[in-house]
Amino acid sequence: MDDATHSAEKAIAYDKAGRYDAAIYFYVDAANTILELVRQKKVPPTFRTNAEGYISRAEFLKVQRTSMVSSNIKSEHQVNLERAEFLLYQALDADEAGHVSEAITLYSEAVELCLQSASSCDADTKIKLRQLAKRALDRAEILKESVEKGKVAKHDLSLDLPEVPADELSHLKLENRSPGSSSSGSTKPTLRRKTTTDQGGDNRLGKDELEVLATTSTINGRQYVPFLEVDLKERFAYPVPFTDRHGLLVLADKQRQRLSKWMRPNEIMQSPVIIEQIDSGAIKQTVVSDCSFIASLSISARYERRFGKRLVTSIIFPQNKRGEPIPNPCGKYMIKLHINGVWRKVVIDDLFPIGEHGDFLCSYSQNRNELWVSLLEKAYMKVMGGYDFPGSNSSIDMHALTGWIPERIAIRKESKDFDADAVFEKLLTRFHQGHCLVTLATGNMSQVEADRSGLVDAHAYAVLDLRKVLGKRMLLVKNPWTHLRWKGRYSEKDTLNWTPELRQALNYNPADAQQFDDGVFWIDYESVCHFFDVFYVNWDPSIFKHTYGLHAKWSAGVGPVKDLYTVADNPQYALTVKNTNGSSAVWILLTRHITDKRDFADNREFITVMVYKSGKKVYLPFDPKPLMEPIRINSPHYLCQMIVKEPGVQKYTLVVAQHEKMHTIYYTLRVYSTAEFRLQKIKVPYTSKKKETGEWKGKTAGGCGNGPSRETYMYAFFLKYFIICYFSSFHNLSIQPVGIG
């Protein structure tokens, strides 16, 4: 009977949380256990009534499972009351912060909304609205009186003169005054680079860097400006529901086929919340092809719950005074994402695509009334151009969510560059220290192989846990679809390998798992190396004591298309590391800014960073020889990892390179290090220039004289050239051939 009681308790808990799939399973399990006990005459026949009640509830939930629409949604007047209350709370916050003009505006709008709604609602709601209106009006009058008496500075009030609409990119303009000067006028917020190393001078971004960030703020035709401190004062309260000025997101084909209408949470939920209890198991992917993003969101949520570091909840706004995201009855939300080199603000409304059965046609939380999954997905899909997402990989998506350093570890069993044992030990140690987030991805698989293994072709999976127990190396993995699991060794149907000792060590019951497919499974590391293609790992940047980054532009017209023979025109940087710790880790991350959906879907720009032991300008890619063989990849992120073992000051040259330079690129170069360092752009050392132009032709063109006419020049072979000589002093000369035709 204990088993039946246990299943019933779990069923009720899942039922209350809105986790219908799990609730159905445990209700049925409890009912079957009771009926079997009745059959064996171990409990009285009256217990059959309990079993029938559990079965009835399970059948009801099967119907409810397909619909997220509450049968008891709020009336329009209730929604207006909540909106007025939110206006009042936002006004109180502005009032407390001393923003008088904003507070008066919000108080006034709250009063107006209350009076409008009170004219046609029930008596109880009317009383609440009038009380709210009186409270807002009284405070607004006090503030206005204070202004008139001069108790509040005049510059705090801009109520009489409306502000001219301004492009948000104007916030990126650098102040044209010295850091020590002051001005009585208002100033725009200044964007500063994030750094924890002493580079000397001001940490404010330069004009060229601001231009880079401004240019790459326009993504898929929409602006996503860098997130500044002033954005913490973003207005979220409005008397009418907020609607995104960019309109509805483009839908994927499967969404369009099933769409009934776009709806707001207060139209389908009784009491919407952002996060009741953050839970990776509650995340469910539906018809949007964004498995990499959902896998990234799953492990971010699990990390936050395990370590208490707010990876997810800190990027959703509005927030209360404790920094917790709160639902907004006015329908406006702001999400902070790390895109194109910096944190950027993404503003969205709360309209979601809903199917004909009331089901979400986007990813959602299976915990009843929670919005965080749908909001975060909508914000990221907006930046990516719509729900018709072309696909990505988890390290890119994780970087956007968390800003953590992305690394790609290709799983190549036969390659000498892949040390399977070392990779597992590193991930195991760092994972449990909270230093990294891990996902897996399959490569291209035949349908036969996919059916046999239970894995999905070219699909991302979240790694929820890594364990080393009883000599076994195991990974707990989740399919973002929340169904369809691994069928090989250590699957829920593997009766051979799941020994009682292993079950106890991993707290896992294969029998329970067989009845309820939630997409979560254990798999051994050897099978991972055989069936999966790549680990995507994102590292916590706080494990590095020092970091510094810069933003730059590389014009397509500068230098040759390919840098096989010269890198003189490539962007170059001097990296000076002060190694006093025996050995120091230095990671170099190059991020190419992407502003177009087509570029993201079909990325043909192959980038890399070549590292030389020099600290001076490099002209030939092979002289001196690079410290590590550079690999050009068509990912927005390229990570170079070094261990500096030589003591003292070590100097390096970083050269940004491409496979074939066809377009102007914008990029961010960021260095992370456990030792102090300086990063500076290398300037051309030559100050004088002389150009000589000529050509070789006819008999002077050279070649073999053994031809029919013994005169090669008759083949009309001409070699034209011009040579540029750069002089830095009497002793230094650089001769560079610029064009050959």
C-alpha cells in the first residue's frame, strides 16, 4: 500500500503544478497498484473507489493536457484593475527614486484608467478602482504642489514640455569632454567596456568602437541597442495593453498551419506568474525548431536552481526590488541578451501564438501559469528574425543567454586531438564546481540509425548531470522535446546493466521510467563518444580574474582577399602577459557580429585568431611560425586557449584572419586570463612611403629559352608589378609587393 500512497502523492503534486503528463502517469500507477491489492485481497474492496477516482482524474487531465486555456479567466474589469495597480506601483517606485515628472505621469494615468473602468463594472470592483484612484490622485496633487512651491528642482519636472522622440542609438554617443570636467546640463549615459584588468586610461569606449556597436545594433532590420544602466528605469506601465511596434513575429510553417489566434496570458491564464519555481524539467519545446536554445535554457535553469546564481531570472524585466521578475498586466517585457559583443535590450509584448485547442504553439513551462520560457524564447526568436528560426548551436545560444565563454569540443574517437578521458575528467570536475554548462549534439544520422538508437538527427540535448560511480562514467541527458529517449545501454529498458547498486547510486528506477517518457535518460560516456558529434561547453567568465575586450571593424577593401602570403593588413594586437603564478591560463575569444538572418543560416565567413610569440607586427603568416595551427571556422565565435608557462613578462601578437575576405566584418576581441595582461592594437611602425611602378616584358620577362622560337617573350607573357617600400628609420626597410597581374 505504501507504493500506491507514494504514487498518489506524487500525482497530486504534479497535478497542482500543472505537470499533466507526470500526474497522469502516477495517477494511473496508483490506481493499478490499488486494484491489484484489491484483487489479491490485501486491502478491502472499498479501496476500488479511490482507484476509480484516480483513473477519472487521469482521464480528465488527458483532455486538459492539450489545452492551456483556463476555464476561469479574468474579466476585462479585473484586468483593468490589475493594470491600474501596476501603474500605481510603478508610480510609487518613480516617486521614491525622486523622478517626479515620471511619477506624476504614472499617477495621472492610473487615475484616468480607474475612472474609465469604474463606469461599467460590478460594485466590488468599482469600490477598489475608486480607492485606487483616490490614492493616486492624492499623491499626484502633493507632488504638483511641491513643484509649484519650489520644493522640487525644476529640472526634475518635464511634464509641460513633451520630449522629442529620440533614436536609442543616441545613447551610444561619447561625451566630448574630459573625465574630470563637469556640466550642469543633462548628459547621456556613457557606455563603458567591461574589464577587470588595468589597461590604463579611461575605460569608456572610443568613437570607433561605439560606431561598431551602433552599426551592429541593427539586426534583421530592427534595433537592439546595448543595455545601459538607464534601461533599469525602463517604463513598463501603460493604461492600455502594450503592443510591440515591430509587430507580430514571423511564424514557422507548422505554427501557421495550426494557428488559431495570438493571445495574451490574461486571456488564457487565471493568475500568470513569471517563475513560480525554476525547473529545467518543466520546459517543453513544441513546433519551433530551436532545440539548441531550449537545451541551453534547460541547463541554465538547472544551474540557477542548483547553485543559486541568477542566470535566467536576472535577464527578465520588469523586476521587483529583490531583483525578481514580475508579471506585467500591461503586457510589456524587456529581456537582456548578449548579442554582437555586448548585453543588449530586447523589448517584446506578451502576445503568443495559440492553436485551435488552446495549446501554445511556442515553447512553454509545464508548470501552470508560468511565462518565463515563452518570454525568453520570444525575445531570442525576435532577434533571430522570427519563429522560423534557421537553427543554431547551443554554445551560441548559451552565450546569448548568459554571456559565458563558448567552446566547441568535437568528439572524434579516432583523432589524436581528442583525448576522451581528459575531456570527461575536465567536464566532470568543472561541472560540479559550477564552472561550466554543457550540451551535446548529434551529427547527421540515417533514419535507420536514429530509429535504432532513439536519438534525433542533428539535434541538441541538455546535459543535466555527469557522474562517475562504480567504475561507470554516466551522463544524465534531456531531449528538449520532453519525449523520445536513448534506446541503447543504460536506457530504461536495459535490464542487464542496471544493477541494484547502480540504481541506488544514481537514484534511478528504470521501471518507473518505462511508464513515463519525459525525454530524460542516462547514457554511458562510451556511447556518447560513439553516437554524438560534439560537446558544446560554456565557461563562467568569473573563473578568470582578468578580462578585457574591444570592438573593431575590418573593411573588405583593406589588404588582399586571402592572407595566405601576407597578413600585413590584417588587424593585429599586442598581448603582454605578466606571468607570476608558475602557469597562467589565457583565453582569446573572437566574436564576429552577425546582423542578418541569412548570414546566420548560411555562414560562409571563416574566422580565426593566429597567435605569435612576438608582440610586434607580423607580415608573413608563416614567419614566425604560429604557436598553434589556426583553424578557420564558420561560427560567430572562435576560442583560442593558451597556457603560459614561461615566467615573467611574455609578449604575443594576435592576428585576426579570415579564409576569404569578401565582406566588411565587425567583431569583438576579448581576452580572459588568470594573470595580469595588457591588450593593445599594433600600429604600422613605418612612417615614410615610396612607390615604384614598372613591368617585365619581352626578352626581359625571363623564362625558358628552349621553345620553338627560343624567345619566351613571344607568348606575350607580361608580369606587371609595383612595389611599396615602407621606411621607419634609416636602418629599417619593409618591401611589400602589393599587386600582381
